[in-house]
Amino acid sequence: DAQSTGDVLSYGMGPQGHRFSPLTKLDSSNVAKLTPVFSASLGGEKQRGQEAQPIVYDGTIYVTGSYSRLFAFDARTGEEKWQYDARLPEGIMPCCDVVNRGAAIYGNKIIFATLDARLVALDRNTGKVIWNKQIADYQAGYSATAAPIIVKGMVITGNSGGEFGVVGQVDARDVETGELIWTRPVIEGHTGTLRGQPNGVTGTLNASWPGDLWKTGGGAT
């Protein structure tokens, strides 16, 4: 919630994607007085790029790490509460290192995407899987690294893999069940869906993508 300074439930402090904190107690006159309270390593043999914004809720810091891992830390002590480590298959094809950009919280769930193009909802108190859904086929070059956003009970996600001839697409899933509600490819000529039924073609075929290029048009979201 961008209006709350106590909790940060999603990437960018809320659906608006803000990059400016509303905190007033910290400013240029006192920032030099900050001192570390704790630090935590997301490393081991899987220590690679770290690109996620931590999110904070109910006294817990949640942050994703490389190779599709999610950590929960006590915000006051830094003690690790739990860690979830996705079982990634052989043959994943991430374009730009094995990073993840973050998670989102809704009720008792924390949700994030994995490098094998899946979307996983965990119990935010225990790290146990609530649902795990496939976004796309990782063997065809698809992956997923972006932080989801949650709007009106739907988890909105996009795919990765534009370097490998995939078609970019935005999906909406029921936050409670993970079931797919609608899809919208972002490259002209591809058909979206609504509850499993065709829901119109994106753009106009060959309006800007000549020949068969639209079939492998990129546009990762």
C-alpha cells in the first residue's frame, strides 16, 4: 500500500510502482546516523545476481534470491524464518542471469515467478506451497523473473525470454486458486483468451511485423 509506511506489499511500494518513500523521519539531516542492525546472506553455492526489492509485512522481510528462491526474515532480528527453493529442471534458458525481481503479498499468500516459467503461491507464515501453476513452456525458451502485481483479486504476471523467439504475454490468475482468467499476447496476430475461450486478436496481423516474424516476435513483458 503506497499510503502505508509500515508495510510494503509489492514491488514499487504498491500498484503505482512508486520509487519515492513517504517516510518523513529520515531525511538529509539525519541519514548519516543510520547504522546496520543485521545482515543476511542469500548465498551459498547459489549466490548470483540479486535484483529483488524486499517487501515487508507484519514484522517480516520477504525477498527473492537467484535460482528462484524466496526467504522470510524477522524484520527486528534478521533471523531466517523459512526459505523456499524451487526445484528447477535441467535446461532452463534465462537470458540474463538467474535472477528474480521480487514477490507480492495478498492475505496469507506470497507469490513469485520462477525461472522455469511457473507462478508459485506460498503460505507467507510457513513457506509451504499453496498452489503452483505453469505460465509457459521453459523448453521453448520461456522463463519468468518479474515481480507480479495483484489487482482486484487477480495476480498479473508477464513472461520472459524475448531473446529466444518467444511471444510476450500478460496473464491474469485467480489469487486464491492460481487458475487462469485471461491472457493477452502483446505481439500482433496472436489471440488472447478469457476463461479458456478466444478473446480477440492483438493488433492487426502484419501491420508492423512483416512475413512470419510475428510468430516469434519477442515482446517479453
